[in-house]
Amino acid sequence: MTNRTTFCNPVALQSADPWVYRHSDGNYYFMRTRSNYLELIQSSQLSQIDEGTRKIIWTPEPGGRYSHHLWAPEIHFLNEKWYIYYTANDGGGDDSRRICVLENESVNPMEGDWVWKGALDTPVPGLDGTVLKMGGELYFLYAGYGHFPDYGSAIYIMRMSDPYSITGDHVLLTAPTLSWEKQGGMAINEGPVTLHRNGRVFLVFSASTTWSEDYALGMLTMNEEADPMLASSWTKSPQPVFRKSAENGVYATGHNSFTTSPDGLEDWIVYHALPAPGADTGLRATRIQKFEWNRDGTPDFGVPFSDDHALQIPSGE
């Protein structure tokens, strides 16, 4: 327990592409891009997540095909095992990027061995892989490179036969065609993540370039009884659902994940942002804030709070 009642953002400096998973063991598991290794942090407190127990759980062999640019790691608990999905390549360009998978059978992911299960053979090169679990089925979502018609990335979905194998059709769900998805010199939809609530599935993604001050979150919405493999099942919001606040000094808000308070009563968004327009991407920091729900059942992420805004610690912390 803690005697603190408030905290201020950011909660982790130099922490891009934050992923937070709250497990049934009462712990949060935190990962962020570290480029040449994968680090896992275990913490019981969301507002002090960077102060938790940390362990480097994977360092690739130097010079290998998947030894460069380890980006956007995510930890998932599927079929009673732990899995980590991350992007890597050989040091080349976009066309060599793949999403790799590690598996750990230990009850505690800070222990046991992480076993390389391979790189997913996606039809197009890509990054930012994640898993959607629906109706007992697993689906793989990722950002694949191409021209839509501008060069960049779009969000695709595929079925999974197990947590490290994809199968069947390759369906495009959202491409960057709107002006707010094409800021910073490239047309980008990336970083897909899903949120289930109120009979719907919300697919939240990052749009525009991560170095642009206009990096923002877009959203697709689907009724939970629909087929996620049909692009027609998803409706795209015409405007960003979360974006910069010049007034509060928070820019390039994106690449998010979702979690809850320790008691499960509050919903929290985790995201990275920059402190100024044009700031170096090495300054991307992880921020968290509680969000609410609109009367129509859609999420209301609000606006990013300033660094000096005192936020109430998560309920139950």
C-alpha cells in the first residue's frame, strides 16, 4: 500500500510504445521499446510502474536476422502460457520487419525460460503485432507496410491457429486515407490495441508519424457478435479519439495500451507522448490517465493532462 493519493505524469521517461498488462496475480507487467533487448517490469502499482522489479528477458544474438530495432514489445497470457510479441529486423528497412514471438510456460513471467517460437510469416512486412481474443478464437492484428495509396502502414487482421501461428485470409481493416492520418511525411495506421466493453469491440490505433506532434489515436468500432474478419464489421471514427493538447504541453500522443485499476473499477489508458513539437523521439515518455465512458457506450479518453496536473492514484492502489 502507499500513503500517496496523487501522482503526476509522465510515469516513465524515455519509454516509447508502452504496453501494460494487469494479470490475475495482482501485478502489472510493463514493456516498452528498448531497441536492442527486451525488458519486463513487474509492479503492483500502476502509478509507479517504472519502479517495479525489472529483468532483461531477451537479448538477440548479434548480427542475426531479427537482432535490430526491437520495437513495441507486448506481453500476453494465452492458453495458460505467457507470450511476447515484438517487432525486429536485420538492420535494413521496412521491408525486412517482422513480428517475432517468445513463449514462457512459467507461472511467473519473471522466471522460467523465454523460448523463441519464430517470426510470424505475415503476407506483407510489418510491425506492432497484438492479439485479439474473441469467442474462444485468437486473431492477430498488425500494421503492414504498403501504398494506400500513399506509402505507409495499414492495420490487418488474420486468424491464429495457436499463439505463434497465423492462418487463412489477410484482411485490411483500416488504411490511412484521412488528413489526420498522414501528418509528418508518411501515411500511418499502426499500434493496434483492442478494448471490449458494452457489447462492442473498440480497435484503437495510432495515426500519422510518431515524430509528428499530430500523432494521435483513431478508432474502429464493431459489435461483439459480428465477424472481426470482415472489414464491413468495423466502423471508423472520422476524427481522432485522443490527440495532443498544446495548452497542456503534451504532443504526439499515441501507441497506447489499456489496463484497469488494481481493484478493477477504473479504466486507464497508457500512452507515450512528446514534451514539445519537433522534440526528439528519444524523449517519448509513458503517461497514464483514467478515462470514462460516454452515454452511447463509447470510450471518452478526454485530453492529455499537463506534467503539473495532480492525478488521483488508481482505485485500490
